[in-house]
Amino acid sequence: MLNYRKKILVAVDGSAVSDKAVYEAVWMAGCSKGAFPNKVYAVFSKVVHSDDYLDMFPISPSPTAGEDDRRWEEIIEMVFLVARKLARENGVELETRVVSGPPAESIIKLAREIDADVIVIGSTGKGRVVRSLLGSVSAEVMNKAPCSVYLVRA
Ligand SMILES: Nc1ncnc2c1ncn2[C@@H]1O[C@H](COP(=O)(O)OP(=O)(O)OP(=O)(O)O)[C@@H](O)[C@H]1O
Ligand SMILES: [Mg+2]
């Protein structure tokens, strides 16, 4: 590994593929500890199809505002669960960010903001349509990223 502190931005949506991306990101970060410990930023955009998250938290027919907030808190908790666990177990510094812009745009914006060295992203995510190649978020990030992109296959 190069001798400077790397910033690794991993995009998470709570899918099995994004958990795999988190695993790779933490592994990448763990490669250099000593004088230049790397840092992982995990980002989740709240702009999602809520139907994709029914497995994590069923929606009640007419949720009150309080219920809806709680539902989001639980989803966010679950989305970052694997990242928190793996980072803790491997002694890797982790910062989690929840953003409220469209996913690809927000990932790219954050990559610029933190001057990320690499974006780690899954090839597909929680979408219901079975895709063989790339989901819409990973395709847009691959096209517009300001830095290298490490695509983790399903
Ligand atoms: N809301 C999100 N916030 C952060 N990262 C995301 C988000 N959605 C997707 N990603 C990242 O992009 C990867 C690919 O997901 P993507 O959404 O492109 O595929 P999909 O869900 O299968 O298809 P689509 O959403 O186009 O129906 C995920 O594994 C994850 O790394
Ligand atoms: Mg998706």
C-alpha cells in the first residue's frame, strides 16, 4: 500500500451485495494501519424505493409521523450494521453519513467533498428487478465518479 492515509468511500444500501462491498472496503482499509491508518466513509442515501425495504421494516397501512421516523431510524441502523461490526472487529476507523439527495449524485458529491481515493460500490443492490450487470446507481457512479471505482460483484 502507498504510504499515505487513504479515504475509502463505500456506498451502502443494506443489500447483501453492499455488505460484500463493505467487507472489501474494510479489508482494503485494514491493509495499512501503522503510521497511515486508512479511513472508511460509509454513505447511505435516504432517497430509495421504500418497497425495497419492506423486508427490513414492514410499513403499516397509514403510519403516523412518529412511526415513519422510527422506521427510518431502524432502517439506517440496519444499513450500517455490517460496516460498524466489521470496522470495529478490524480496528478500522469508520464514519457513517446519511444523505438525502439522489443516491448516485450524493455519492459523487461526497467523494469530491472528502477527496476520496476510491469509491467501493456493489454491482447491484436492493432493487427488485433482477439485473445481470449493473444497477442504476452503480452505473451512474461508474460513469461520473471523480476517482477510481472498485465494483464489487454480486
Ligand atoms: N440509496 C443508496 N445509498 C447508497 N448507496 C447505494 C444506494 N443504492 C444503491 N447503492 C449502492 O449501489 C450499489 C448498486 O445498487 P443499485 O441501486 O445500482 O442496484 P439495484 O438496486 O439492483 O437496481 P436499481 O436501484 O437500479 O433498481 C449497491 O450495492 C450500493 O453499493
Ligand atoms: Mg437500488
